[in-house]
Amino acid sequence: MTKSAALTVENTVALQVMQALLGLLSKDMRAISFEIIETDILLYFLHETRKNVNQEDIEDIKFELDVLTDGKYLIKSVHSDVEDIQSWPGFGKRLVFRRQ
């Protein structure tokens, strides 16, 4: 895949991730990013605290994204509650949400 085609795919998935997040962002979520690795989409969630993670909302986000991408990818998620955003595994990935 050319660099231009890869960027087009990433931009499309970024829009689909944002659409999947509609109505499902909780107050606990500080940031969300993603990366595409072959046939997987890896969603990185940065939470205020891991104890307040609403697993049902996470599964709903993954389900919505699966529908929006026509099942082309395996959707996985990584959860973190680190204080320093630079030590978050999602740092440096495609950011789609960051709470101010």
C-alpha cells in the first residue's frame, strides 16, 4: 500500500472511530487514540482511573466501530490510567479525543 493510500485508510478509520464514540464518552475518559496494525485496529484509552471504566461502553464503542468498518478489522483495546500522558501507550498514535 502506498503512503498516500495508507493515510487515506487511516483518515477514514479516524472518522469512523469518532463516529463510534458519539454518545459513549464518559467523564472518566481523558484521551483516546488508535493505530492500525495489518487487520487490527488497536484503540488506546486513557482513563482518569481504571476502577471507573464502564466496560459496557467500551464494548459498545468496539461494536459500533466494527459495524462502521464492515467487519474488516479485529478491534482490540488497551486501557491505561497513567498520570503523565507521555507514558501512556497511546501517546504518539492517531489521537481522536483528548479532554482539556
